[in-house]
Amino acid sequence: MKVLFFNNLPFFLAHGGIQTLTEALMRALAGRGVEVEPVRWWDESQEGDIIHYIGRPDVLTVRAAQQKGFKVVMTENLGPAASQGWKRLLAQRAVTDLARATLPGRLLNRMGWDVYQELDAMVYVVEHEWETAQYLFHAKPERGHIIPHGLEEDALAALARPQPAEDYLVCMATIYPVKNNVLLARAARLAGTPVVFLGKPYAEDDTYFQEFKQCVDGKLVRYPGFAAGEEKNRWLRGARGFVLLSQYESGCIAVYEAAAAGLPLLLSDLPWANKVYQQARGTSFVPLKSAGKIAPVLRAFHAQARRQPGTTFPLLTWRQVAERYVEVYRKLLAVA
């Protein structure tokens, strides 16, 4: 079995969860004996059995791949769409259906909506996003799979180690508007609640990053910068709780890492969080309103938050995640 991976957005332009997912999945699949390599778009002699897209491919590419004998799999993050309210989803579905019924085929191909009927398999990290794909785009129910993110086994072990508690909450996220870092920083200062921010911007001269740095005071808003490996683990193990006020996420590996450390979670009161982590131990949700509205919720969360033994919710290793993908691949190849 040989799987070719493709992602539209180069990692050197935007780091984040997509990069982590792709790299970890390719490593774990290789560890299970699956031959994996990136699509070499310049190599007309490249061969394989499956093309695995991270993100939505266009319809013509999928059809061309299938004509060549490939099975085509997509792992898609539908966070922005899935975090809309039901009224906006209803309106979007009506517009999408009208466009599919009236627009010329060449325009529809560019939008990619028909790809949900063409793909051999579609994978989503959470059930809520798969439901959204079926509702908005009429994705074929029998071709969908739910496979969550994972963590490396050594990371799970490291994050579970005991460590003396310190007096701060931690937020781990890229610094850009979707993550609402500035909103959280302002709420922290109003609440008198210490928050440590871990992450980096997509560009150092980004205006939002500059705005965020103006909120950093070294006391209530602390910014050590980007942290990885054991440095990141120490910050997580020492925290009282984890906070993330994103507009949307798709599973969110940072949340998984916080859960591995046994941290209670304070998350946005939006579908990406409240429909996915409602059963997670010690989890609270806060509406994304003004910093003044968020501050008392943040203060109350900090007052009662404590790291607990065990994971906040059940987690898989990347090896286990790869096993689930292999099951999908094998089923596709068995009916080829």
C-alpha cells in the first residue's frame, strides 16, 4: 500500500495544526509499514494506490486521479463553517443549493462543492464537522469517517508527569485574530488573572501581533514566546488551567495537549467547543463578548481551576490514529 499526501498550503507559509497532523500521520503510517510520500507534482512517473488530500481538492483533480486508478481520501477541517449558528448554516445551505442548480459547471468546479459526491472517503476530526459537511454539501453518509487527532506516546507520558502547581492559566495558540489572543489578554488584565501565552504569529510585523505585544506586562499577561518540547510541557504541567477563546477550531491539538496534562478547560461558547468537549472533565464555556464580560468568568475559572491526575478527556496516540486511517485505506482498496 502506497499513500501520496497533498496539501494546498505550504508549511513555510503557515504553521499550525494542519502541519502537525500531516507530519505526525505520515510518520505513524510509515511506522506501520505503509509507504508514504508527498505528491511530486512535477513527476509524471510517480505511482501509488491512494491520494490523501489534507483539505478540499477540486473536482477535476479527483476525477483525474480516479481515472488513473487512485482512490482519493480527504481529511478536512470545517471549523469556520461548523461554528456558525443554525440560521447562518440554513442560509448558506440555501445559497449553495441554488448555486449548484443554476451556475455553469466550470464555476461549480472552482467552488469544489460537488467534490463531496466524488471522493472515495472523507475524514473529519469531530462528529459535528462531519454533520455539517452532510448538511451543507450533501456529502455521502456512507463515505464519512470520524478520526480524532492524536499525540506522540512520549508527549503523553511527559505531560502526565507530576510538577508543582504555579499560579497562572495557559493559552497555547498562534497569535492571530481567529484565536482572540488580544481579547483574552485584555480580559486577563481586567480580571487580575495571570495568563501565560505560548505561540507565535505568522509574521513578526503583523499588526495584530504588535497589538498583542502591547498587552504584555510580564505579570498578568506573560509571553515567553513560542515553546516546544519539554519547555512547552513544563508550562502546561505548571498551569492551573487552559484557556482558548478561538472563533473556530477543528479538534485543536493544543486542547489535546492541555487535556493530556490534566488541565481543566475554559473555551469559547461556540459549536467547535461546546458540541465537542461538553463531557470533558472540568470544562467551562464563555460567550465571546467584550473583555469586560469575559473577565469575571475568567476570574472565577482561575479561582477554582486545578490540574488533576489523568487526562481531561480520552486521547489517542498517533499510532492509534494511523491504525484507523489504515482501516479506511484497506476498505477502499478491497473494493477496487
